[in-house]
Amino acid sequence: MDIYFCLRQPLEMVDSKRMKTSSNFQWLLSSFILLCLMNQVNSQKKGAPHDLKCITNNLKVWDCSWKAPSGRDTLYEVCIENRFNSCYRSEKTNTKIPALLPGDHEISINPIHNHSSISKFILNEENISLIPDTPEILNLTADFSTSALHIKWNDKGSAFPHHSNVTWQIEILRKKKMEIVTLMTHNTTLNGKDTLHHWSWTSDMPLECVTHYVRMRCYIDDLHFSGHKEWSDWSPVKNISWSPDYQPKVFPEDKVVLVGSDVTVCCVIQEKVILAQFGKEKCSLIHLDGENVAIKIYNISVSPTSGTNVVFTTDTNLVGTVIFAGYPPDIPQKLNCETRDLKEIICTWNPGRPTGLLGPHNTSYTLFESFSGKNVTFKRAEDPADISYQLFFQMIPNWEIYNFTLNARNPLGQSESTILVNITKRAVYPHTPTSFKVKDTNSTAVSLSWYLQGNFAKMHLLCQVEITKSNSVQELRNVTVKGVEDSSYFVVVGKLSPYTNYTFRIRCSTETFWKWSSWTIEKQHLTTEAIPSKGPDTWREWSSDGKNLIIYWKPLPINEANGRILSYNVSCSSDEETQSLSEIPDRQHKAEIQLDKNDYIISVVAKNSVGSSPPSKIASMEIPNEDDLKIEQAVGMGNGIFLSWNYDPNMTCDYVIKWCNSSRPGPCLMDWKKVPSNSTEAVIESDQFRPGVRYNFFLYGCRNQGYQLLRSIMGYIEELAPIVAPNFTVEDTSADSILVKWEDIPVEELRGFLRGYLFYFGKGERGTSKMRGLGPETGHSDIKVKNITDISQKTLKIADLQGKTSYRLVLRAYTDGGIGPEKSMYVVTKENSVGLIIAILIPVAVAVIVGVVTSILCYRKREWIKETFYPDIPNPENCKALQFQKSVCEGNSALTLEMNPCTPNNVEVLETRTVVPKIEDTEIVSPVAEHPEDSSEAEPENHVVVSYCPPIIEEEIPNPVADEAGGTSQVIYIDVQSMYQPQAKPEEQENDPVGGSGYKPQMHLPVSSPVEDGTAEDDLDDTAGYRPQANVSTWHLVSPDSPRSTDSNSEVVSFGSPCSINSRQFLLPPKDEDSPKSTGGGWSFTNFFQNKPND
Amino acid sequence: QDQEFGADLWFPLPAPLCLLTLLLPPLSSAAPISPAKPISQAYSLALYMQKNTSTLLQTYLQYQGSPFSDPGFSAPELQLSSLPSAAVSFKIWHALEDAERLSRAQGAFLALTQHLQLVGDDQTDLNPDSPILLAQLRAARLRAQGLLGNMAAIMTALGLPIPPEEDTLGLVRFGASAFERKCRGYVVTREYGHWTDRAVRDLALLKAK
């Protein structure tokens, strides 16, 4: 019963799993107690079987074993106590019983010879372990070339009652040390039968280099079995190894690998390898059994043509192998299949990315046609540089649709490309036509023939003819011809021009257009001649003398000549007679016929080898014009001139415009142009037109082969500026005007219609730069411009000019094309004599009148003047002119006017002197009369300007110190005393005029000290030029007109003032004797009227 | 190819013509001919060949990839059992009879022509895009054949028996690996140079006599 519990425990444990988590702890506790109890019981009953364990390997039979006391041979009876009550006897402590149904079964094990104890167990499937039989590898083989291991075994599935999943574990081991390389699982199903299984594994390491071991085990996952499932034991190990030659070898040999993959290379060798190299790269060695080594190459790059070498070096040997790393073939690109002759299909393609593999590893191509099942294989060209990827497939008769598959294959893989073609409709690319020929049919048609290889019997060919005219005009014409097999074709090409050089070439396609063939080579052909289609363009002019008619015609253009023009026939016919000139050679394009003024019809015919052209007719006489024609002016557009006219229904044939250079002599005909009668305008263009040249254009209208002049036009293609200036001359010159006359400019030099003249004039002399540039652009303000727009004006009068002045005149002509050059001339106007006379006379007259009036006034008022300026008694107090000074001088002296500084010394000096003159004064009556020479002698000295400063004269100080100032103080003395010198020594002065000039006042002055005398003598030379007595005239120079006045402002103020210390004048001037002296001086009004009474 | 070859030759006669004359067995074997001329011709050809042997070897190695193409590559340990080695001690060589010396050289060049053919075929597989190498191998083979013919003429002139032409290659390993082919090509081109050097000495010695 104890065992029951023991066995029961786990069952409960299984059940208890379903219990709630909260009861887990309780359960653990109770199980622990039970275990303790069970051990106790076992120890008490050691003789009874215990520890029953059952396993199964096929789910049909359970193999149960138990433990029993050893040492005794016991027979056991194992009974399954169920309703069948079956028992099994066993001599061992195990027995096999058939698998029991799910649920608890009571098993009793009864040792028969030992009645001591019967053990009873409760057995359930859940307590049974399923351990499959150990599998066995039936066969282990190796494919050394691919390094693959193939394993074969039997699953022994017949032993199992029902289908089960089986997991196989296969373990690969390497080297003698049995290093695990890999462990892999493989799932199969047991299906109730013994089944052989195969499994393969590819080794990264070549199998030749090292022994590989394989073992396996399995695990059966039977869904119906609720007991334990366990892995079987490992099968016995099987190994695979390579029996080496004596020679060392390297593996793999010549292996082709994908770029980027990893490769292991190994070497079977008996020597020690010292170096391993992959290409240029040294590799680390992986040691295998014995001396065998391996290297691992990662991420291999593309190999050179001869592969990448792997070399193992020993002391005495060199072994190796070659690895070819490349790519599988790319998908063939641009696969295209077409036929050129409908006999053979050519498929072309582009191989795409290079594989990097050549020689035996090169890509092979196979073209397979699926409908017919035929295939062709690509054969590589001998010369590897010239690889054209194309394959030829023979067409199957009456077969139109082909489905091609191009397969590319190399050791690394394969790829393919397919194309479905309807060969007759979308894939005919004919050969280039050959034997291309051109033959004449007539002057406007040729026949073309060519040969085209190919079987086009059941279709039409579309061919294209390219016709190139000699002047490079191209035309394409399509022609359709019925196809034949390998034959020639003909077509006629019409609508050609006679006598024209054509270039023909042709290409063909089928009517269901796919591709044009290449063009044939070009063939040149000249079509035959035809008669000229039109008569030549004809005109006529009468010769200058009017006796001969010159007939002109133009050569026919090539498209109208239709051949080479050989000659012309000209005939002139009137009602009465016919003149004709025949066989005029082609080079000549005019003829002259003597005709009278009758009306003739001239006809001109051109002839070529085929025949004559229709005649061109023109009347010899012009139809007179009723109106007088006005010559019009026109200017062109640079390259031509545009003319237009009104529509005239009378003009039935055409219009003709002829033109000529107006300046050329002879008949006016340079060229002509015919315009249809319905046009009303024409542009005349000619290479002969030159700008600045005047042309005459004449428009004729045609009526019944006769021409009538409608308009006459004078024009320029382009106007230019005149090339010369007009010649001009001065016709007349006056004091204030110039008359200019000029001439016309010749037409050749005018180079345009004259629009006017520009006349410039301005002051200027020949050679002065001022007038150089004349014209509006120079902008001289003093240059006047006259624009003469009246071109008929030929003279110009310029007025308002200045007399006796040089003028520059410039004349320029201008047209619409610009202003011409200038021509200049210098003209001097005449002198104006009346003006000069007036200019002299008026000032003289004015001066005389003023003089007379002044004289009269002075004479009449002489008493008043005398009273005012020169009273008889020269008392300064009575002097009206000096009265205003009194108050100023009152403080110091009644006699002197002093300005500050005004020293009393001076006053004293003067006072002493005033006595003397008073005596003398009366004696001096008229010094002029008495000493005329003196005055005249003194005159030149009168102009000497004496300037001195007014020093403070300390006469009383006879100090030698005064010597320093002596010079100046003496001047004062001299100045003052000299006035009296003539009175004191009149004789002396007369006798010694020289001595008079160098006067010695110190000799006469009592106040003068001897020292002063000395100094005065010393200074005599210095003062020699000073003659104040002779300068009497300056006394009265009060007027600002006096030259003294300009000396300095201070002197102006003080000059003439009786009080001025600066004054060199005598404060009391002598009344009469001084005045005559002054008269000898310069111009002075004072003198003027002072002298008068004397006169 | 012949034109190219002819252009290389420094002697005045066009090479194909020369080779043809050399290859042809002497028609009038009965009449004794002076051996000087064939010796001189053979010597000239051998000298010319000597100038090109190193180029051939270098070109060959250049196309085989590393380590063959590495500068200074040399693998004296590589030998071919089917190809006699040119290395011989001077004493033995000098002591050899003329006939024996000629016979050895003749045998070696016979083997070389056959081997050069084999190497040419190998390289057509390995280096199909290298016409220069293939042309040089072809030219070397033709020259070796030419020298062989010359030697036959000398032997005839000297009244020596011409050894029968035998298959020196024997059973060729057609399944030889690419590496083996590269190696045997190396040995052949190297030995071709050695044997040419030895032939120049042989003929110089013969010429001197």
C-alpha cells in the first residue's frame, strides 16, 4: 500500500497542476510528509520488488523493470489486475507487457519463491517513457568534388502503430578530436512503414583534408502518447575520409565561386606548411590532422582571367590551387530577332554584366524555339576581342510566329530571356540593295533597277527613292513593287526636269514596315535635254544716234533652257520687211540692227540641241506718253529700291523697270526687270547697286508688245553725305557785311539728294585755333550758323558785322545721308572812317568847351577868388581859408596851427621868422618876372618827393645827441627857412643857382647853433636834392588831384593844413613871389587862375 | 603570326622560309655535306632564341597571377618528370661526346616542342584573352622545332644516327588542375630557356671544333 501511495504521488502531482496556485504550498508540504513515510516503509520491507519503471520504444510493448533484493534466483509473476487478469512470468527483474490502455492499472509483482511480499503498483501510461530505438546510419557517402556528405538511414516506422512526427538530430564532427562542426535537425513522419531517409550536407571544408564523422538520434513526438518522450541514444558514429596519394594536394581544385562568398582551401600534405597565400595576400593557417592545413578566405573578389592562385609553400615544395571568382550570367539584354532575307533569323543580344569568367567557365548561350522545339547553341568566335553575340536560326517554311528563349549558363548559374516575333510582319530588315543602276527613259523620267537578296515572294516591297537635284534639293518618293525571290527590281521615276543632274539612291523595306535597309550607293544621272520652255527675257534700246536698235536678252535660267543653249535667233519684222540675225552664239546676249523708225516687232528665240524656244516679242517703238512725266525721287533700303505704282488695266502684258547709272554716258540701260501685269509693286535689287550713286529708274507698261514709259524715278539705294564741300567765293565785303556766293556740287560728289547748306561764320583769323572746329557740334557761342534749306539759293549776305575784323566763313552741304566736309575762308571787313573821325573830334570839342567855360568863370570871379585864397595882406587871421583853425591853435600860439604833438619850440622858431618875411614880403613883388630862370631851373626838382617823419625838434638842446636826429631836425629847418632864403640872399641865389639848390639856412639863422651848422654842412649833400623853395607849387596842392595825395592817407589829411606838423609847406605861404615859381610846374587849376591876372 | 615572327629575325632570310628549310629532312642523305653550315645556322638560331627566352618566361609569369607574377618569382623545386633538366655539371657536360651532347639536346628540344604545344593549349583555356602570350608560346614552339631540324641536319652531316621521334609526354593528365597547368607551363618556359642556353654552348663547342 505504501508503494501505491508512492506511485500515486506523482499522479496527484500531475493533477495538482490544475489546482489553483493558492493551494501549491499546501500540496508541497503534504508530499514531503508522504515521502518520509514511504522511505520508512521501504526500509521495513526490503525483500519486496520496488521501483517499478516502464519504458516503451514502439508504443506497443512496455518494458517494465523493477528492483529486487539481489543474490537470489527468483521467478517473478507480474499480474495486471484488471478485468482480463493476465499474468506474465519472468526470471529477471523486468518483463514486457503489452501497452495498456489509458488509465490506472494495478500491477502486482509476486516473487514466486519468496512469499514474503507481493508488491503492487498502480501503472498509468503517463508514467511510461517513450524512448525510440537508437537509429542507425545505413550509409554515409561523400561527394568530394562538391564537399557534400550524403546520409541514409531507416526510420523503422513499421514498428509504430500510428503516424508520428520524428525529429532527427544529425551531428557532424571533424578531425580526430571529434570537434563538433554542426548539429542539425531533420523532421520526418512515421507512416507505419519502414522508410529510408536521405540527407545531405555540404561542408565548407573540402572533405579530402580531414576526416568527418556523423552520428544521429531521434525523438518521436506521438500525439496519442501521454507519457514522457525522450531522445533516443546517439547512433554509432560513421566517418568519411580520403585516402591521400603520396603527392601533396590542395582542395578544392579549380573551384568556381560567386564573388563575395567565403571559401575554405585546404592542403593535404606530409610536410610542414610555412606559408599560405591567396593571391598576394598571406593567410593564417588552420591546422587540421597531421600536417594538413586550411585557410579561410572571406568575401572573395572577382578573379583575373587565369583565376586567383592559392599557394601553400613548404621548405621543399610549392602546391596550390586556383579559385575562379565571378558572377552568374546576367539576363541577356536587348534580345532581338529579325530576318534580312526571310530564310534565316538572326537573334542578337547584349550579355550585360561581365561574369569575370572565361575559358571553360565562360557563359554558354542556347537559343530555343518553343513551337518547333529546335535549338541552336552559341559558338564563341575564335578571336575573343571580336565577340558579336548573335545566333542564326533557320526559318521554318510557312512559319511566321516564333517564340525564342535565350538561355545563358555558366558554373555559377543561369538566366534567360524570351522574345515572341511575327517574323514576316515585324522583323524583316532587308539587305542593302545591290547592283543599283539608272537608265534614261525620256527627258523627264529615268528607270531604276536593283537587286535584292531574299525570299520576298509572298509580299510586297516598299522602296524609297531619294532624288537629289544638283542644287541640293532633296525629294523622297515611295514605290511599291511586288516581291520575288533573290531577284532584280525595276521602277520608273518620272516628273524630273530635263537636262538636270540628279543623284539617286534607294532603300527598301517590306510593306509591313519594320526597318529600312541601308541606302544603296548614290548614282548620279543627267537627264536628257528638251526644247527651251520659254523665250529669253528681251529688251531693246535705241542707240545714241537713234539709227540702230540694240536688242538685249538675258540668258535663260537652267530650268527654262532645258539643255545647253547653243544659239539665239533674232528677227525684226514689220508689215513690209523682215530682218533676221540667226545663230548668234550663246555667249552673246545683244544684237544691233539698223532700223528705221517704223514699227517693228522684234522676236528672239533660244535654241538648244533639241529645238527652239517659243519667241519673245517686243515692239521696237515706245508708245508715246500723253502726259509730261515728272521726275520723282526715291531712296532705297540699302540693298534695293522699292517701287510701286497704280494698277493700270490697259497694261496687258507686263511691266518693265529698267535702270541705269545717271552719271554714265551712253544709252540708259544697266539692267531691267519684268514684273507680271497684275502686280503693282517691285523691289529692284542688283549686285551692281552702290550706295551714294544716283540711278535713274524707268517704269514701262506693256500693251500689245509695245512699251509705254509710265514713270521716271531718280533714286539712291542709300544716301551718303556729300564727299566735297561747295565751292564758295566772297562777292562783296563792306564794313559790316559780306556777300558770299557758292556753286553746285556735282551729282557724283553729292551722293544723295541735296537737302541744304550749313553756313557758319565767326570772328577768327587764319591760323588761330579758336576757329578750327566749326560747326554745330563745336558749340562755340560766338559762331553763328545759318541753315539754308532752300537749295536753289546760291548767295548769302551776312550783315551786322564789325568793321576791319577778320571773319572765318565755313560752308557745308548736307543730304539725308549726312553733312559733307567743310570749306572755310577768312574775310576781313572794311574800315569804318566816319566813326573814327567822330571818335577823335568829340573828345577834342568837349575839352575845348570845358576849358573855355572854366576860363570865363575864373575870369569873372577872379576878385572873389583872390579875396578868398590870396588876400593882399597875408594875415592868416584874415585868411578865410585858415579861420577855422584858430581855436585849435589858440592855447599855444595865435599864429601856428599845431597838431599834437605840438611843441612850443617850434612855435618859437616860426615866430622869429614871421618877422622877417613881413619885412621882405613887400619887397617880393613878382619873382616870376625877376627870376624866370630860377623857376625854370627849380622845375625839374619840383618833382622830387621828399618824405620825412615829423620829429620833435629840440632846437634848444645843442647836444651832440641831437646829431643822431640831426638829419631829420635839420630837414625841418631847411624846410622852414628855405622859404626865406631867397629873401635873405637873393643875389646869391641868382649868382649861384647851384648853391641855391644846396642852401645853408644855418648861416642866416641866428638861432642856429654852431653845432647845428656843422651838422647842416655835413648833411648838405644829403639834402642836396631838396628845394622846398623851388617847390612852391606844392604849397597849394590841396587838391586830391595832386600827385602827392597818393603817397599816403595821413599825408592827405594833413597836406595843406596850416597846423600840420608834417607839412612841408609853409604855414604862411608867400603871397606873390612863390606863385610864379609854381606856374612852371605841372597841370593845376590853381596855377591856371593864379597866373591869369599876371598875364 | 609568321610575319610577326619573320620581322623579329635578324638574319636576312625570311623566317618561314628558313624554318621550312630547317624542318625539311635532308633529301640527299647519301652525299656527305659539310657540317659547318648547319652548325652555323643552328648556332645563329639558338643565339636568337636565347634573346627571347627571358621575355617568354616573364610574359608567361605575368599572365598567371600572383605569386607567379610577383617580381623575382622562382620555384626551382618545380620539375616535370617528362622534361629532362638542362642542369648538368660542367665536367660531365664537357666530357660528353659530340654525338651524345647533340643527342641530349635534340631529345630535350623534342620534349620541349611537345610541352610547348601542351602549355599553349593550357593557356588557351586559362588566358583566352591574352593573344600576346599565346603568340609567344606559338613562336617559341616553332623556334624549338626549327632548332630541332637544324640539329638533325648537323647529325646527318656528321653521320650520326638521328634518334627516332618519340612521344615524350606520354599520357598527359588532361584533368590536371589549373594550378598544375600553370606550374607545368612555368617549368616548360623556364626549361626552354635553360635548354636554349645549353644549346648555344653545345653548338659553340661544336662550331669551335
